[in-house]
Amino acid sequence: MYDFPPMAARIAILVCLYLFLVAAYRELYRTVRETRPPAGDGGPPPDERVLPTLTVVRAEAAPELEGEVIPLLTANTIGRATDNAIVLSDPSVSGFHARIDFDQDRFVLADMNSTNGTLLNDSPVTKPTVLRPGDRIQLGSVTVVFRAG
């Protein structure tokens, strides 16, 4: 026959172990659920985000550039020289005309001592300036529009 007290102790230990595992599973599930981002936060999934771009809207001496959409990287030099990140083959654009850099979650425009200067929304760029979506940048006779992703 079975010895009742040792059997009851074994069952009690198994019940305690079962309850411990259930509690641990619940806590783990709650922690994972709280740290997960909400499903419908309104923003596009990371793989569907659009890179910021420059769109050429006017290029008098190089009309073939008009309509071109140029994706921006974290560091972008703009000019006529072929070793720029963005090459604009327009004679009014300096060899190294301007630069647009990504800095602390924003894009910043700076003139690189160009001959014809850089205008941002018809104002001369004299110091690094933060870009906003829809800003018009004039580099010589080339005009581009900054579009954020």
C-alpha cells in the first residue's frame, strides 16, 4: 500500500511547481506585451519609410535634370565636380557648391563658399541651416525642393 503522508508531500510539491511555472509564464507574457510597440501607431513600418529626397524643379542650363529625384544620404556634397555625392552638371553650379548633412534627426544645409551662393527659400545661406519639408534650395540656376520621408 501507499504511505499517505509522503505521497501528499509529493503532490503538494508538484502543485507548487505547477503554480510557479504558471506565474512565471504570465509575468513573461505581460513583460513582452508591454514592451512591444502598439500595432496601429499610425506610422509606416520601418521597411516602408521613404528616404528624404531632393527633386530638381528648375535647371536652365541643364533641362535634362528637371524632374530628377535624388535620395539623400547622411552626408551629401553637391556640385559640378564628379566626386560629389550629388553631381549637377550645370555651369552655374560650383565644383563643390553646398552640402546637406544628417545631424541629430534633421538635415542641415550649408554653402561651401560657392561662387554664385546658395539660397534657401530665396534667402542666402550664410550659416548651416536646418531644412524643412518643401524648402526650395537654389544652387546657381538650379532649383531643388527638399522632401522629407
